[in-house]
Amino acid sequence: MKHTLLIKDWLYSFLFLLFPRCCVVCGRSLVKGEECICTLCNLNLPRTNYHLREDNPVERLFWGRIPLGHATSFFFYRKGSDFRQILHQLKYGGRKGIGAIMGRYMASELLASGFFQGIDVIIPVPLHKKKQQIRGYNQSEWIARGITAVTGIPVDTEMIVRRKNTETQTHKSVFERWENVDGIFELHHVGALAGKHILLVDDVLTTGATTAACAACLAEIEGIHISILTLAIAESVSYTHLTLPTICSV
């Protein structure tokens, strides 16, 4: 047993020399036991801790508009911050594994608060099939997989389909973002979700347009409860004037 552990340690060190792993935030080499981000960057991650507040800004975004359970975002997405690299590499760097790792980190920290209690299924906000083919994966689905690894709650990627291949939201105004998500989602297998508690998972909350469109689609199902979890939230987001339009096809 001791010899086996020594061999594993040696093999890890050898592979690390050949293929060094670096922190996605600061670029330092990761040591054994670290994944994606180093311990120091993990400690300095600008967490929102919104899951500890019942009236947090993410929940207020959806109050009175959907049958809301809980809603939170894990960390702040700040302009100019090195922590932007987590999302940038996840979405545009081809590093889908970052989603699963950060999903595990996030779920592990939220678990003790009871955030996941009573949730039946996790639904990642879908990409259009053409965009997913180009990217190779849906980053929100990989975040959801990481959450599942900790909570055991199943992931469903078939219930909601993105039927319009919209333009990128990155450089659009708040109004343009809302216009851009009009009618983009289609709901399948409605009866299977009746009376269920759904966790909707997305990568980042900016204006809330895409997440709200998906949530509004689910809200039409009888007896449903919806909780919302995103990996990040733009720190400059204003939540004061949000109206959920009719943006779903069944």
C-alpha cells in the first residue's frame, strides 16, 4: 500500500513537470490537491454570500414574477478583475472542466445552508444547438454537472430547448438584451415537471434577461417551484426595473 502511494506521488510529480497546471486566475502553478484555482485565489474569490440572505439582490430580481424558491450567485464578476478569467476560459477558452470544478466548489459551500433542500432536478440554461456545436459544449451544463457531483440531484438537458440562435449579449444595452431573448425558449415534456422544484443554473447574471426568459418559461408549469443559481453576477447590475415578458413556447 505504501509503495503504491509512493508510485502515485511520483507519477503525479512527473506528469506535473511535463504538463504543468496553472491557476486560471493568477497563473501560478497548482500544487497537488488544487484544481482550476490556487488556494490563495480561492480564498480571495469575491464571494457574494447571497445564499445567507433571504432578501438578497438576486432573489429580489425575481420576486413576484415566478414561483421562487431560492436564488443566489456565487461570486462577483468585476470589470478589470483577474477573476474574470474563470468565466472567460470557461466560455471562450475551451476549458469546460472549469465549469464542473467551480460547480463542485459552489455546491460544497452552499450545501450546509440548505439551499438545495427539496430540489428535484437541475436544468442548465440551454444554448442553441448551432452555438453549442461551435463551442463544443454548454458551459452552464458543466456547472450543473459539478453541482450534481456534490448534491446527487439529476441534471436534465431535454426539458427546455433554445429555438432561436440569438446574437451575443456582450455589447448590448439592457433593452437590447431583453429584445434579444424574446421568444427564444421552447418547453418540452411539460407534464413531467408539474409540481416539481427546479434549480435553474446559468454561468453569469448580467441584466438577468436570459435567465429570466428561461425562468418565465418554466413558470407556466402547474405547481412548479423554481430556484436559480449562477456562478457569477455582474457587480454593476441594477435590479430595480425588471419585467418578465411572455417569452416561452410550449
